[in-house]
Amino acid sequence: MSRAAQRVLVQASAEGSVAARCQAVGLARSSYYYRPCGESAFNLQLMRLLDEEYTRHSFKGVLGMRDHLRLHGHPVNEKRIRRLLRLMGLQAVYPKPRLSAPGEGVTRYPYLLRERVITAPNEVWSTDITYIPMARGFLYLVAVLDWHSRYVLSWELSNTLDVGFCLAALTTALRQQPAPHIFNSDQGSQFTSAAFEQALRAAGCQISRDGRGRATDNAFVERLWRSVKWECVYLSPADDGHHLYQQLQAYFTYYNHHRPYQALKGQTPATIYTQTPTFNPEPICLTTPV
């Protein structure tokens, strides 16, 4: 069996960790994360600049990013910027006109968290995907987060935006913790897929979806991405997928267990997630600082 076929099998399975799935098909984990680089070194440099600016100012669209790159000495046309942003899975978060209807068979779900007060772990989980640059190439990162504690329940890396790695992260979180009352995501095709929705319904979760272009609807995961990138990824770009996996594994251990959180009254996410009911941070709603 070719490495490409092995990667497909690992990607398609939602059973067990990436390491276990790789072992089951006889594929080294570093080979699973390897991505043949189809982008030039210059494009990868542009993608790094675009990602940093998006992390700072997620409201910027193609024209804003074009102006940003020109200020940094890269007079790149809008067509290239649009293609790179699409490849990175990035779009400006301001509300835009609805130019196309949802795909056939996609079920619409309301946003259930507006002005909802969240007072306990496992009441609300949310998820999102972000682009992670490396020294050579890039990968995508998905995480599942508990809103009350900001605890990272699970995460996965992938070299594609297929649903497989999102489903793997969800399965890992559900296997280790009680299912949440509400599971929130954006309207990305990974999270609106039949397989992902079926897993949520089987676990008894209510499904909540962000409004189109509303950054605040998933504010806690957006805040996580800023922390991951500025405190880990940008400081020391990984050489390859295996190195990145090790970096993120160390960072999420630090983030969950050793990083005090101002909004949690100086406690760590792990402390709040596993606490007894005698201590609680301030109840969370969308107006609470993240």
C-alpha cells in the first residue's frame, strides 16, 4: 500500500489517536504529517505574513491584506492573495451579503449562546480550525474547547481540510469527557457534514452554529488561536509536522495546566475544569472578556 493510500486511511478513521491510527496501517506519524510542498518559498512567506496579520486583525479582507503586504514590500495582486487566503481557510469576519445558498442537504441550526450564562464545565464546547505555518510548508490545526474553563479537550493536525481530523478530535473529546449540553461551531463544511452532525446527535448534544462573519460567536476559540500562534508557533517555526506535533503537545500541556488566565481569576483552565463546586470564576456570557 502506498503512503498516500495509508494517509487516506488514517485521515478517514475517527477511531483512536493519530499515533494509534498510523500504527494500525503501518505508517510513521511523521510521514502522515508530511505535505509535498506545492507552494514556492515566496508564497509560503506571504502566507506567514497573511496569517500574522489575520491573527492581529481578522476583519481585513483581500484589499486590506493587499495593502498590508505592499507596506511590507510585497506588491502582490489580489488574485494571488485571494487564492492563498482560500488555501489557508481564512476569510474576513465582518458580515457579508449571502451570495450563495447552503449546500444541498445542509441542516441549519440557530446560534444558541447569545446572552446565555455559562456556569459549569461541559455545558458548552466549541471547535474551530486554523492554519499553522512551518519553516517549510504548513498544516491545519483543529481543537475542541470547553467554554467555561477554556480547557483544550482535544486537538488534531492535518495536511488537508477534510472532515476526518475534525471528527477525530471530537471523538477523542467525547471518549474522555462527558458530552456537553451544547456544541458550537462555525458553518464550515467539516462541521456541517453528515458524519460530524451524526456524532454530535449520537452524543446527545444540541448543535449551535455561528452567524456568518460574526467573530464574537466563537470568541474563546479565536482567543486560543492568538495564544497558540504568538506564544508558540511564531516564536519558533517547526521544521516539519513531527516537530510541530511535539511543539503543540508541549504548548497545550502548558496552556491547560500552567498558564494562569486573567478571566479565570488567575487560575489555570485545568484547575477550573476539574474543580469542585466550591469555587467558580465569573459566569460567562458573550459580554465577558475572553
